[in-house]
Amino acid sequence: MFIKNYEELINVARNEKDKQARKIILDCINAALEAVDPRQAVKRNVILRNNTLIIKDLKFNLDEYENIYVIGGGKASGAMAEAVEEILGDRIKEGLVNVLKGTENKFKTKRIKLNGATHPIPGEEGMKGARKMIEIANKASEKDLVIVLISGGGSALMPLPADPITLDEKKEVTSLLLKCGATINEINAVRKHISMFKGGQLARACYPATLVALIISDVVGDPLDVIASGPTAPDTTTFEDAYRVLKFYNLLDKVPKSIKERIEKGVRGEIKETPKPGDKVFEKVHNIIIANNRIACEAAVAKAKEYGLSTLILSTHVEGEARHVGTVMAGIAKEVYKTDTPLKKPALIMAGGETTVTVVGSGKGGRNQELALSAALKISGYEGIVIASIGTDGIDGITDAAGGIVDSTTVERGKEKGLDALEFLANNDSYTFLTKVGDAIFTGPTGSNVNDIMLIAVV
């Protein structure tokens, strides 16, 4: 059970319908988190039968490979490495995976070295690990198999600026781009072209070995070139794109000299481009997503069906202002409640994605708690409607809550404690409100991240 305050979240309900809906939603959340647990995701997709390694729909006869190497990084990479080593054991020749600093001893591996690195600010330890991975990749031959473990946070955990660019200079240009309001795609176009690792360059280093990347996606829509900045995926951006971004934001004379010079050399064709779609380095590359938001949503829906509910996955691409999404979720819930559309009750509607919060107040909260509190204002008095939203990594914003769950009496329970839900929402103080009324969900860090999940139950 991932939810630490499971019983309390059920017992806070003031009527049987809310209590029933709360239990269903919490069980669905737990099922979703189990489905994207890194160890389970690996074991579900990687099977060894005699000497045949089966990874999803692919089969590899290990008699045909001389060495197996395991490299990679991300928030979930420690658990992934542990699971891979349990399956392959001494067949692994060598391995190195960058994990969150301080978690190196949480996982048991012998053949795969776990290298602690910093996140979200990239550090020297991460750079040393990434350099070692490139060394391992470079020595892999056409008779070798390289397994790459990638999950959210991999971009910061595996930094490797191209010489002579320093890590501080790379941080500086990223900071400048963020302050200018550059999009993530624009930032990535620059970062990939000042890196020796990102934008398919790890795949280039592995060539001509067979490469299988096991990927846990933390990006809406699962774009392979964005997850951890796409070390094993083709890069569709160019040095010219990177140059245009710096020029557009008037940064050409503000970025470090080494970065400007590298990008200008790239534009002139003096530096090799990142590998593009169709490049020979991807001939034996297999990028396999083993956990994502949809898998979490499907697991939750399967659990709801066990309770006899009609179900619907509304979307796994939900984005936008959290409080506005909460209002929409409440509107959908009331439609089911009043008209049995788009589903006949009892029903569970799932959604996934990642919302945002425009902070204008001085309170404490996170996007999932703000979504839940916004929804609570609209479902007040609607007995049998429960709405929840959580971050699958177990951390919502800067709080220790994963998210929140609200029902027909959430606002009323707040009033009894002298709390005005609308005032707390206006102050971005959803955490304080939800914890005081007993509606904040606590899981602790889950070790994985596939964005957020949002649930509506109407019974």
C-alpha cells in the first residue's frame, strides 16, 4: 500500500456514498502506483527464458552476444538497475548507473555500480558518471548488448558538456534561457548541441552494439527526444536551430564564449551534428517505454472495474492551470451525477498529464492539491462525488503531500474549522487547507514519476 494515511482518508467521510467513493479512488490510486513501480515495470517487460532475453516484443539470443553492459540514469534508475541485475545476474559484464545522491545504498547491485549524482542542479559526480558511461559505450562492439535505463531526472543526473564547455557554463546558459521565457524545446535544442551525451549521442557512442533503452516516461505524450533529453533517440534539431534560439532571445553576446563558439562552428559544419532520424547509429537501437501515464491510468481503471464501475480514460494529455482543470473535473462529475453522461453511475473517470500553477499568493501547496481544492468548491453538497489528484512521484510542489482528495463535505468541514476554501485557494495555500480538514494524500517518495493522475468517482 503506497498511501500512508489510507484509513484516515476514508474515515473522514461523513456519509456512506462519499466513504464508498473515497475507498474506490484510493484503491485505484494504489493500483496505478503499483503498475508504474520501477521494479515491477522492469520485471513485467524483461524476462529471461533459458538463454533468451525477452524484452516486450523483442527476443535476444544471449549466445550471440559476448558482453552485456548496463548504463543509464534517472530518479528511478536505482530500482531499475536492481531489477535488471536480478534478472541477468553474472551475465552482466559491467554497468554504471547514476542515481540520486544519498540513495546509492538503498539498492542491492553487484555488477552495476550505482553512482550518486545531484538533482535538479547537475553536479560533478553526475558528469563523472556520464563520462564513464560514454567510455563503456565506446568499447561495446557489434557483438555486445547495451541496456540503457532512462527515467525522469536523467537530464540533470547525466550531464556531459562538450569540451571545452564547463558544467558551470552549461548551467549559466540554461538559466539565461529560462529567464528569457524560452520553451522546453528551445532549451533542449541548445542543450543537446553543447552536450556529448544528449540528443542521440549516447546511441552514437554505443554503435555498432545492439542498444535497448528501458524508459520510464515523465513527459506528457512520451516524446523520446525529450525524456532525459533523448540520449538514445534521434535529434530533429540542428546547430542552426540552437543559434536561432540564442539570437531570438538576444543571448549571443551574453552566453559564455565557449558555448557561442561551439554553436557557430556547428553552423559552419566544423563540428559533427547530433544524429538524425535515419542515421545508421539507430539501426540496432530499440527504445522501449516500460512505464508511463497511460499505464498508470489503465491500472486504475482495471481496479475500478473490479468494483463494477463504468470507466473512462478521458485523456493522458491534460495540461493547463490547475484550478481551472479542477473546475472542469467538477463539471464533468456533476454531469455524470445528474444525467448519467458520458458514463452511467457508478462511474470512474481517469485523466493524466501535468498542470501548472501561477503563484500569486504566499501559501503552501502544489498543483494537485490546488486542483483538488478548486474542485471541492464546485462539488460541495453533491453526495457521492469524490475527486482526487496526485503526483505519481509522491511529491506535490514543495510539500510532503502527494496530492489531495475531496468530497461533498470538504468545504463544509473547512468552515467548521474557520477555514474559507476560496480564500485559501486565492492564496495558493491548498496544502494548509487540505491537511487541516484531513484531505491531503501522503505516500512519501514513490521512486517513480509518470506525471499526475486525476480521478473522478461518482457513486
